[in-house]
Amino acid sequence: MHLLSSHRPTRSTTRAALGATAAAALALTLTACGQDDGGGGDGDTPLIGVILPDSASSDRWETADRKYLEEAFEAAGVDYDIQNAQGSREDFQTIADQMLTNGVDVLVTVNLDSGTGKTVIEKAKSQGVATIDYDRLTEDGGADYYVSFDNEQVGVFQGEGLAACLEGATTPLVAELNGSPTDNNATLFKNGYDSVLQPLYDAGTFEKGPDEWVPDWDNAQGGTLFEQMLTDTGAEIDGVLAANDDLAHAVITVLQRNNLNGTVPVTGQDATIQGLQNILTGDQCMTVYKPVKQEADAAAELAIALANGEEPTTDQSVIDPISGDEVPSVLLESISVNIENIQAVVDDGYADPAELCAGDYAALCTEHGIG
């Protein structure tokens, strides 16, 4: 069984690029079958456990990942148990213990931090349970597989997007609001956008301003940190590299209180409804759409193969930055999104136009041909 992942993407915001991304996704022929959620295996049917991280840092975990994973497992006729740790490291470990006691064949985890993630993975492996790092690599964790996006490329899109939105500005002061310091993805995002921004700082084209990490992707803390940034710079910040859409919204809320929204470009990622609506109003410069269904389908395909006793192979790998080990991986493509191509996210089925274009946003959707 060969799991084919996509190549590193070139920058594109066209619907054609989104279609190419979808075509590059993994495909598995699944047989529809009845399914019991979280009921445990019946002795013959494989049981797959999934631990999601929270609901607060991004609503995607419950609105997208859970839904797509459930659909894939149900189509394959396997038993599954999907639970959310809701930001609690203690609950994360308790859930894992329960799943291992219940006899899961495969454990798929989105870690809250690499230390907790490693403890869970090691316990699973000691019991002969296969492990998959989903979305976030557990550093020095030793997972059997890793499924995510090319996260440095996500950061590159963010850096390029901010640079484009600041085009023509004279030495703009740029603030960076990074994700959680315990999330390897946040480090990869920053590596990506700094690869774009640092040369601009070095050349004197942009001026580097405050640069802060947000513990646990906490949006309230993100807003507080940005408010302090704005105070410390005398409200002279000209652009904000916010690491995701929820942090971007926290920034925009502060900018609104200071009558600066719409004049200070702000980046994001995840293509949340709120993020897309902020782009429609002009308060957010861009976001990055990561086709979560492709990620969920890839993880489900791996998990199902492992649960059935197969030894799947992948065409990509990443190097664990701590252990130096090579981790077989599936890395998918993302799409840079701005006001010109929001429709692509709608066309892909990720953003519901009824929700996106509700109320005050209806006229803006009409204006931009979205629906």
C-alpha cells in the first residue's frame, strides 16, 4: 500500500490550484457500513482512537476534523472513539489511558505539547498500538507516522501575503504574533514567514517590530499581548503577522477599539468563517486554506491500514528536530486566500455560503461574487 502525498506547492490563489490540490489528495476505496461511535471494537472490527486538542484555539477541530474523520471511519466500517482534551494535558493523558484500556488498535493524536504527547505515544507503543501524529509533530515522540500540511509553506504564504498587502508602504513597522511555543507547527509557520520577512527587515524595506509567542494559542492572551505591542509602539504598527485566524481576530478587535481596523493589514490561516468574513470587511488581509478533509482522509487511510495489520508506506518523511529520526509522513498542500479567491474555499465545500454570507455579510458576498 503506497500513500502518495503532494509535492511542495507553488504560490497560487486560483481555483485551478485548489482543484489540483484536491486531485493530489490520498484516495481510498471504502465500503459503507454501519458504525457505533466510541462503542469499542467487537473483537473482529478494528478500533481506532483519536484525541483532538481543544475547541478554543480553533473551531476546526470540532467543526471539520471530527466530522471528516467520522465520515472516513464510518465508510470503512471500523469502530472509532474520537474525544477532545479541551486544552487539558491531564485529560489528554486520561483519555489516552482509557482508549488503550479499551483496546484501540491505532491511536491518532494532536498533541497539546510534545512532552505530554511523547508520554502518550510511548505508552501506546509499549502496548503494541500503532501511533499517528495528526497535524502536529510530537518532537522526540517516536510516532509511527505523521500527517499534516507543509507548514513552512503555510508560513511562506502568510509572509508573502503580508508583504503584498504592505506593497507601497514606506518602511512599515511589522509586528509578529506567533502561535504557541510548545507547538512544532507554530515554529514551522514562523520559519516560513520569517524566510520572507527577514530579508525585508535586513534590506530596510520593512522595520521589525514586536515579536511575541502566544502560550497555548490562547486568543485572550494574544489580544492582551497585541494591545501591549500597540501601546509600546505608540500605535505605530503598520502590519501584523498573526499566526492564525483566531489570533488575527483578537488583533482586529484591538485595532477596532483604536479605530485602526482596515488600515493595518493582518494575516491569518485556517480559513475560518470569521477569518473569511474579516477579509470581506477589509479588516484582514489574507488567510491560508488547508483542506482539512484531505488531511483527515489521509490520517484515516493510514489508521485503517494499520488497524488491519498492514504496513503502509509513504513517499515523504520529516526529520524529528530533537531525535533526528526520520518519520514517514504525508504532507499536503495549502492555498493562499485573499478577497479575490474566497469562492474557492466555498467551492471546495469547506465554507458554507449560507453561514459565510449571513446578515450584514450578504451584500459583501454579492459584491465579490461569492455564494
